[in-house]
Amino acid sequence: MANITALLAGLIFGLGLILAGMANPAKVLAFLDITGAWDPSLALVMGGAIAVGSIAFAVVGRRSRSYLGLPMHLPTARVIDKRLVLGSLAFGIGWGMAGICPGPALVLLGAGSSEGIVFVVAMLLGMGIFEILERSRSVGRPKMGRHV
Amino acid sequence: MLIDWSHFTPWSALAGGMGIGIAAALFVLLNGRIAGISGIVGGLFRVQTGDMGWRIAFVAGLVAAPLLWQLFHRLPTFQIDTGYGMLALAGLMVGIGTRYGSGCTSGHGVCGMSRLSPRSIVATLVFMGAGFVTVYLIRHVFGG
């Protein structure tokens, strides 16, 4: 059941990205170009998503199980450290270079875009490099850091 | 600041955004998890954790979305003017950056902001700021 709801959530997520214009890199770059001819549409995408999301997270509150009876896996980290800031900085630079973030990258892959394929392969390579660096860092430690 | 009204699409942006919000809501209410794409994909590299099923299902849904869309409607244009070398470099930075930063536009920008997580608010401000500066430099300083 959890796999079916995950598939459904991914599907709705992807349809939302396409409808919103978020899967169109030129539109994302037009949003990021605040000193040029600025297209503010994507601010409304974030606004709409957060408006609905806030209700859901308020409903979830401090439940220990989901409505399917699964354990809740919400992030517990509180520290604002160098990893968070520098990682987000690198992500933002990459996002500004191509106008593509991870969700839209997978939608572009599904749409059969050759640019999307190149981006996704490079992104997976980047994630793989992270894993290798993390594993070599955590040698001798009992547990790896958990990710959101 | 000059708003490009001819390309401003408030209604589809708002509706699409709400669709993304509904997906994130379903996922946390039913699966008890954050709909953060970089975390879901990045977790695929940790086979030993034994939670591959729902990750693969979520990614399959995302990849299948344009195919489902096409059954009912023509896909909108996805315009990419970035060259392959730059795309590869960008993809690499997005992959490494989102993993070190523990999230991307969905995990931090949508879910984290909805939960008012201080970490996510900082992350979102940093990647949005970096995105603005990068586009400014590429288009208005180094570009033509």
C-alpha cells in the first residue's frame, strides 16, 4: 500500500510541476533573473505549495504514526551548520546555471529530453560522489548521518 | 525590477503549486515522510537500508507524470538553452549540493517551509539567493 501511495504522490507531484511551469527551465531562469525581464510566476508555485503543505503538516502535528499506520520519519536535525549552508550554496549555483532542480530533472527525463538525461546522469554522479565521501568519512563510526 | 507580464502565468502557477502541495500532503499524511526529491533519490544509493520500494515508486511516479499528461493533453514546451557541458556541471553541483545541504526545492523549499523549520528557511534563502546571483552573473555580467 505504501508503494502505491508513493507512486501516486510522485505522479501528482510531477503533474503539478508540469502545470506550474516549473519543469520548463527557461521559465525557472526567467524567475531567477530578477534584474532582467522578471517572471514572478514561480513565487506563486511556492506560495500555493506551502499553503497546502502547511495545513498537512499542522494536521500531522505530533502524530507518531501516519494514517496508513507507518512510523513518521520527520527530520529531527536542528543545527544550522557549514554543511547545510555550503551544500545549499552549491545547489543554488547549479540551479541558476541550468534552471533545473531534482524534481523537474526527473520530469524532463520522463519527457525524453536529451538535456534532461545529461542533467540527471550528472546529478546521480554528484549524489554518488557524496555517498563515497560520506562513507570514507564515517569509517569507524557506527552510523551515518541521516538525510531528510 | 521589470516584471515580464506577457510571460506571467499566475493561475497555472498557483494551481500547479497547489498540486505539488497536495502531493507533499498525501505523502506525509499517508507515508509519514517528507516529499523531498533529492533525499528520496539520494536514498537509493543506500541499498542496505531496505527501503528501496517506496523510493523507486515515488521516482517512477515523477518520471511517468509527463507520459500520463500526454495521454490527455500536449505537453507544454520545455525550453533548455543551456549547453551540454554547462548542464553536466550544473547537474553535478545540484547532486552534491542537495545531499550536503540535506534537501532541495521540495524538501526545504516546500516541506521545510511548511513546517517552519529553521534549517529549511536558511537553506531556502541560501539556494534562492545563490540562484539569483548566478543568473545575474551569467546573463548580465559575463553574458551578452
